[in-house]
Amino acid sequence: MKIGELRMHCGNCSIVDYCGNPYGYRICGQERFSDMDDSEYRRIAETLTDIKTFPDCKGCERSSCEAYRFSENDYDDDDCENRDERLDFYCAQVADYVYSVMIGKESEHNE
């Protein structure tokens, strides 16, 4: 399905894992991806290997935040204060990568 056709029906696509918080970073709200299939977005996103750490998380005591926060050994009752921003930061990096790959393919196609 084309990303532009999703119109923020969150969870009704294969790229929900690459969206931020409900009122944060949303892929289907970006015109640059409106003509792209969600399956193609996911395929490209899965090739990204270089993710930068959210700057506010530097020095955090948790070595692997997601694995720690949602494991059976999670005894910490305090929510991470940067969780929402960290997720949006991650999703924006993925989107920028997918877009750069998409533009590169269009350039190759037009040559």
C-alpha cells in the first residue's frame, strides 16, 4: 500500500515499527513518502546499520534501554524521561536514510 494512502491509520501497515509516538514522528504524514509502498520502505529501513544515539541518553546507566525496559528483569518503576524523544529521533534517522536511498535510486533511474 502507498504510504500516502495510510492517512495515519496507525498499525494498519508494515512500517508501524518505524513510526514514533502517536503525536510524534509519523511517516505517513510526510509527503516525501506519499508515493512509496510501505513494504519498500520497510525493506530499505531494515538495511540501516548506523543509528546515532539520542544525545540526551549519553551517560545513561542502562546499557540497552529497550531490552532492559521491557524484559522480565525490569525492576525499575521509573519511566525513562527521554523515551518519547529517543523514539522520534530514531525514526527520523531511519526516514532520512530511506529517503536518501530512494532519491539515489531515482537518480540512477533518470541517468
